Amino acid sequence: MLEERIEKMVGEFRMETSLPVAIQLWNGKRYDLGEHPTVTLRVPGPAALRYFVNADLAKLAEAYVEGHLEVDGPIADAMRVAEGLARHWGPARKGRLPSLFRKAHSKERDAEAIRYHYDVSNDFYALWLDPRMVYSCAYYRDGSEDIATAQEQKLDHICRKLMLKPGDRLLDIGCGWGALVMHAAERYGAKAIGITLSQNQHALANQRIRAAGLQESCEVRVQDYREVSGEGQFDKIASIGMFEHVGLKNLPVYFGSIQRLLADGGSVLNHGITSVDPDSRAVGMGGGDFIQRYVFPHGQLPHLSLVIREMGAAGLEVMDSETLRLHYARTLRQWSDRLEEKLDAARAYSGDKRLRIWRTYLAGCAHAFERNWVSIQQVLAVKSGDPERNPLPWTRDYMYGG
């Protein structure tokens, strides 16, 4: 019965549109949904057919990750096919609204979520990241740069926006493997502290700092942003690709902590993924559900309007906002391509299931940013007790002079 239903669905699909995909059943039957398929979905047994009924992105991704579906063909093409199937076979629904009843983002839950994502293997990430292991959106001048060049440009872009100068005290919240604190110390003479919740990142970051002889000017700690004590002890604060883990209800605590730690006249750059939905809905067609289950547990994306509102409410004056959506689409596509070139080595570090998750995640996110399902913003703000005195120049020229 289920096989007959699939045959009917395929027939109806062909009448409406076509996709470059073939569905290959365990019994040898093959259904081409368009001419010249570049992707083949191999179904190993009858039970796996259920994933094609009401097939949103979450169901299709689950089928692949859990080994109920094999995918042959370029991963980028597979993502376009998945979108096409979800649009025609999936339930018509928008992304879910952010839950008001989700468990609070406690320090313990946040640390667990970070460990789940980042403590895979430093060697795994090193296969497809740039040599500095910068795991956030790169910055391109014309899109032709390789990933290493674009990431160095991003680090410089951040430092210029913050107007870093020798002796500045910099805090990097969610510092990853320490690339920004090292860059800020070495190139700009800053005194930089990075914080992370990942033990793997902490160990490698400090190893790299020592190898570069920068231990007198920068360090990385395992610490939650809520645990950083003191008031006004940093001249500049950067948070790059971190506040997606904070939770919408926790944004006042997050930006309040930044305001407390920032010195009067200091500036903060918050760089993070944002929802394109004014109500901060998750990605539709089940894409957000896949991310929640397999990639970023407890993550939530605010709309830019909510970010600006909460920064203002915390006493941070927003001075500039720059959208980097196309930059992140390019970054993710390069990451995905680099991973695809090294699948055997990646599998040895991560195992087959986690590799399937990351293949789906990187290629799927590249597709999502290309399609404007999600966006990313760099928001620059200042803390100033004197409304007539602003620490930034009158124009943005200084940001782009390098």
C-alpha cells in the first residue's frame, strides 16, 4: 500500500514539476522525477518509504542521518532536491514560533549544548576550516578569496570596527579556538581574553597562544559570560557567532552582562545569525527542527529588530548594522566543499552518523543563506554616559580603510 502511494505521489509530482532526482527502491524499481537526475535517493527497505509521506526537510534529513536513506550525487544538488520535495510533499506550514515555555538557558544546559556541538574533535574541524580554525562567517571583498584569506579579512574587519588600539582590553565571548584574541594581540597590541564553554577549544587555543609567544597578551578561559566578574573592565567586547545559543528570553541577561563589563566609552560588536521572520520564527519546512535536534540543541534566532531593541534596553546605543548573509552563504559553501573533499578522513574522526549530520548541516545552511531563509548581522554599539560624546568617528570610512 505504501509503495502504491509513493507511485501515485511520483506521478502527481511529474505532472506539476520536475526535479533532477531519482528514487531507487530496494526491489530495483526506479522513479525519475525529472530528466537527467544528478541525485539518487536509495531506499533500502519498505519501512523507509514513510519518510517520503508529508516529507519536510526534517524528515528527509532524519532519514539520511539515521541511515534509512542513502544519497548519491553532489550534496549541494541534494539540498535543492530536498527543498523541492518538501515544497511539494511536505505539510504547508511556516516555521514554528519561539517557545515561551522552553526550559531556561541555565549555565549547565548551555555548557552541555556547546560541548555537544564543538567537542567532536579538533582534528575533524581542522579538515575543513581555515588554518586559524575560525568557525564563523568570513568576510569577502569580491567573493573570489579562498577561505583563509576571507577569514583573515573578517578578523581585521572586526578589529577595525571596534577601533582596537594598543593596550585596549578586549573580551571575546565565545572565542572558539582563539583566532580573534590572537589576531587582536599580535596585530593591534590589545590585551585580549577569550571565553568558551568547550574544553577542546580551550586546550587547543591556549596551546596555539603559547606556540605563538602571545601568552603575556592574550589567554582563553573556560567560562560562561554570566560568570565574568567586575564592571567596566573591558574597553572593547566582541561576540562572534555565539548569541544564537543564548535564547530569546535570555537576551536581556546577555546584553546586560555586556553592558556591565564594558567601560564607559567602550564599544561592542555582536556578530550572529538572525531570523528573517519579524516574529523570530525558526526556519520553515522543518529546517529549524533538524538544527534543533541534531546540531544546535536549544538554539534560537532573534530577528534583527529584537536584537536592536534588547541592546537599546540594556543601555547600548546601536551605531551600525551590517548584513553579511551573502558572505555566510559563500563561507558555508566553501566549508561544505572542503568537507566533501575529505569524507574518509572526516569519518575516521567523527563516525558515520555525525559525518552525515555535518554534511547535511553545512550544505543545508549554505542553501538556507543563499535562499534568504536566515540572515546574519554585525551590530556595533557603544556605551557612553555622556550623550554628547560618542567614541566612534562621524562616518563609517574607518571601517573599510584596510
